[in-house]
Amino acid sequence: MDLFRRKSVTALQAEAETDHSLKRALGALNLTALGIGAIIGTGIFVLTGTVAAVNAGPAVVLSFTIAGVASIFAALCYSEFASLVPMAGSAYTYGYATLGELFAWIIGWDLVLEYALGAVTVAIGWSGYVVSFLKDIGIVVPAQLSAASGTDVVTASGAHVTAIFNLPAIIIIALVTWLLVVGIKESANFNNIIVLVKVAVVLLFIVFAVHAINPANWHPFMPPAADTTGQHFGWSGVMAGAGVVFFAYIGFDAVSTAAQEAKNPQRDMPIGIIASLLICTVLYIIVSGIATGVMSYTELNVPDPIAVVADRAGLGWMSTLIKLGAIAGLSSVILVMLLGQSRVFWSMSKDGLLPQFVNKIHPKYQTPYITSIITGIAVAVFSAILTVREAASLVSIGTLLAFVIVSIGVMVLRVREPNLQRHFKTPAVFLVAPLGALSALYLMISLPMTTWIRLVVWFGIGIVIYFAYSNSHSKLRKTSN
């Protein structure tokens, strides 16, 4: 039993050239917008304040810079693979080509934690923002229908009720799933619009709040250590903050799942991945600098720090805009997460590791509609009944593990097949790739033990499925026997 049988890179490249089942409709601008759509979410609207107040003080700008650099290492490795093997499976396909089928299955199973659970988490957050926004304009969503099942919710009158399920979360998942079934071009156009909205809100905040900066608020830039834990202020607090804000960058890797729907993937995939990450890094650094300049970092540990900063800067009119920006931001994150998950499942089904019925392409829309619908239903169910804390616990560790495997995989392939034609090469690969793997591994190690236990349990379930079904149905196994 060869558990490490690999797919040939040249065979994958030939398949990418000849397989026209998915519609190639995305250019570099669409792919960059997909990346921005996946990255800018609650990170810029929430983490900016909490990390400044708790971990780094005004040096939160360094935390965002360090996290951005760590993400660039992984992004460069993803870019080489995405241009070399422009297939829809992302890290799953890359693992299949370099480390073998068992690793491919593990990473495919692992990506469920990033994409599906990520969409669940964001849908719950989207629901909270929408309920708040609707309340501002006089529309009240019943408390029983706006939170996880069994949650104790306080109504406007002060009464306590038990929530039945989260209706707004179901609605947004249903709408996004419909968009993904109707077509990739329509989904990309919708994403372009909402990315424009949220980037416009961020830029308006930057332009109008910069006048209210008081440089005295930046002193001390790096407050001295407040205790012996290494989490609060000082250089160790900056690094701890970098570990937290790293998760504001999660999502750029989802661009690689659209490789089979890109018009010119060899050129445009690296542009989409790297450009989206650089744009978001710059925006994060500027916004965190303005926030800590307008207000003392000690006042920023609030759920909506950017809205609070806007109020302090005399921009009270922006609070509604910021909520709209957050809603738009979360909508596009859900779109890209569901897009990524459905494409990974589709690729695994094509390889025989999942049942064949999910491998169908819509005859009219040329989208993997079965995987989109199945993913949408599962995400809607869990987003209706789970809390954010329950859903989010596994998202980060799943993403970081994908980063580790991709960074190692790109080095393995350079050694094993050095003469492959690479349209994009990771610069200084034997420095950048180890730094990508080690930085992701360091952040994994810093996560709580309970998260590791859940990861092991999740992988245990995945290994059972692999040996019970996937190993015997693998198309690569059948052709190699």
C-alpha cells in the first residue's frame, strides 16, 4: 500500500491545460480583489484596538508589520505553486505533487478547518453587525432568531430570552451559495463591488481621521513590560501581538483555489496573491498608526475601536459607514471562504478521495454546484447553532498547518525537480521557505493546548475516512496498480 504515491507535476500541468470544465473568467484584478475580500474583515475593525491596548501599545504598527512579513513568506511559496500547478485544489494539490497522497488528504481535510469553519465564524460575526445596523435604522430582528441555539440573549426591553437559531447567518450563507452556483464571474463582480465599499470606508477613515492625530499619544511608542508573562508591552508584547494579528491576514491563500478559473494563471496568480497581501498590510499599518495617534492605546480595548476612534476624531457620521464597511468586509470573506472550500472538495472528488457525485459541473453556469450547495448547507447549519468562540477555535491552527506544508513542499519540489519551468520562482527559496514554515510553526505552538487536542481529534476522524473510503477509491492508486 503506497500511501505516499504522488501526482506528476507535468501531468497536472497537462490537465490544467486541457481541463475546461470550469470557466476561465478571472483576471489579475479579479484575483487581487478576491484576496483583499478574504483578508480585510474583522481584523482591521477589531484587532487593531485590542492588540494596542493589551499587547503592544502604539508599537502595534510593528506587530502588523511583523505579521505581514511572516505572511509574505508563505505567500511567495503559494505563488510559485499556483503558477506552476494552476489547479483548483490549492495546498491539497501542491501536497499531492510533492509529499504524496496521504499528506494531500491530510491537508485537504485540514483546509475544512480554514475555509468551512472560517465561513461559519464570519457568518456569525456578519449577523451581529447586521442586527446592530438594522437596529440603527429602526428594524429589530427578534432576539430569538439572532444568536446561537440555546444562547441567553437580552432583548431591548431588558428581558432574557433563549435563542432558537441565528437566522441572519443562514440568510447570508444562502445568498453567497446561490452566487457561487450562478457563476464565478458573477461572484467575482459581486466581490469587486463589496471590496470597493470596504476599502473606500477604510480610506475615508484614513483621510478624515489623520487631522486628529496627537503625536503625544505615540509616547511611549513601546510601553515597558507590564508583567512577567511577556504578553503585555515591551518587545515580547509586540511579538505576542504579531501572533494575534497574524490571523487578520488569513485568507490570501484562498486566491490559489481559483487558479483553474483564471484566464492566465501563470502570470496572474502571483499578482493576485502578493498584491492583495501587500495592499492589506499597508492599510493595516496606517490604520493602526492613526488609531493609536488619535486616542491613547489604553482606551482602545473595545469591540469597535475604529468606530470609537472616528467618534473621538469628530467623525460621528462615520460610525454607520464603518458598520457598512464591516458588513461588506465580512460578506466578501464568506464568499471567498465558501469558494475555496467548494473548489478543494471538487478537486478531492476528481481524484477519487471523495464520492464522485460531488464532482459534477453545472451544465449552464460551469461551476462545481454540488460541492457549493453541500458546503453552503453545512456552513449554514453550523453558523445557525454555534457561537463564534466554538467555531473559531480551529480556524487558525488549520491555516497555519497549511502554510507549513506548502512552505516545505516548495523546497522539496525544487530539490526533486529542479528543471521544471517555473513562471514564478520564490526568491531565495531555501531561506524564504524555511522562514515561512518556522514562523507558522511558531505561531501554532503558541496556540492553547485545547486547540491542539481538537486538531488531533479532527485528524483522527479524517484518517478513519481515508482508510475506510479514500485509499481504496483513489484514482491514482488504480492507475498505478
